[in-house]
Amino acid sequence: AGVVLFILILMAVFAPLITPAPPNAQLFLTEALAFPSGEHWFGVDNLGRDFYTRIVYGARVSLTIGFAAALFSVLIGIPLGALAGYFGGKADWVIMRIIELFSVVPPLLAAMLLGALTRGGYFTIVLIAALFGWVQVCLLVRAQVKAFREKEFVRAAQALGASPWYIIRRHLIPNSISPIIVGFVLAIPLAMMLEASLSFLGIGVPPPTPTWGQMINEGIDFMFFYWHLAVFPTAALAITVLATTLFGDGLRDALDPTLKGR
């Protein structure tokens, strides 16, 4: 999974060097709807654009939104999880009630509403994904901080007069880096699926920017005759989400000391 994810990142970064044409260039109108061939690996779409090129550039959109949303999720989840885990009591109760609220709201329905109100776009999708992605990070950090707050090094810091914020910043959060990394990685596929769903519904990243969800939506009208227009973006999305999820699960198994030796 890590190798597949690394290859996808390289493809997104070096897209101009490994594609035969710009993603929106209609250079192959005479070959519109052509099936995959040696010249066009994934065929040509109905507007005369090389489909392999658009798949590769679509990876840029999905990975950019996925990593950006995961970063914002971590920035929200870390402080809230640390506060709930260290202080407990009312702070923990309030944060857990907020988490329960976000847990019962269907992410896709909320994303559809916000996307329709704001007309989509990169920032909107990143914001929506972060609003739901921080919950998992918060729970992971909260559990780790609660496990460490009674340790000897925390007691020693308290005895020396260290403030709670200093202990959280210098001791508890650094010792929670493993669940933070896992939470970051697992937030990426959630954001990618959300972006693909919104783009499929026409309220995600606006065209002509190539996105996999948008290409799946466009390819459905042709799928019974020109299967490649729906199959290739669907496969690209499935492989990317699966690789990212498996990579996150592998990191969790590798970084969790309680799972070692099983």
C-alpha cells in the first residue's frame, strides 16, 4: 500500500512530464470516444481530451484535498483531544458531546448542503472534510493523553510546578505522535471520498478541472457503450482510497506497542 501511494504521489507531482497533453486540451476531437490503445492508454473522452492525462491530473486534486483536509483535521483534533484527556471533567464532557453531535450527522448530507450553499471549490471541500475528520484524531489523542497523564514523568513535571499547558505541549503531545500520525493518514481517504462524492453530484471542484468524481459522473452516460470513461476513474479512486486506508492500518499496527508480538 505504501508503494502504491508513493507511486500515486509521484504521478501527481510529475504529471506534466508523464502525460502527452494538457488536461483540458481538446487535441483529439477526431478520435473522440476512442477506446484504450497504444497512443491513448485510457482512451479519449467525448470532448477529444486524452483520458489518461485527465486521470493523472485528477490524482493531483484528490491527493491535495486529502492531505490538506487531514492537516486541518489534525490541527483541530490535537488540542481538543489533549484538553479532554488531560483535564477530564467538564472539558471532557463538552468535547465528547461535540464529538457525539458530529458522529450522528451524516457527513455526505452535510457536505451536500454546505457545498450547494457555497458552490463547492477546493477550500469548501477541505473545510467540510476537516469538520468531520478531526473527530477520529481527537479520540485517538484523548485516549493517549489519558493513558499518560498518570505516568511518573507527568507527576514529576507537576511537582516541579510546570503548568498544564507546558505539560501538554512538551510531554503529552510528543508522546502521542503515533496516534496523531495514524489519525492524519486515515483522514486522507475520508476527504478523498467526500471530494469524489461532491464532484460526482456537481457541487465539488468546478469543471474543467479534472476530478475523478466528476469524470465518473460524466462517464455514466456512456458506460454501456464506452466503458473506459467510467471504469478508469472509478478504479483510480478505489485503488487510491484502498492503498491509503491499508497504509494507515499498517501504521497503526506498527506504532501501537500493544499490538506487537501478536
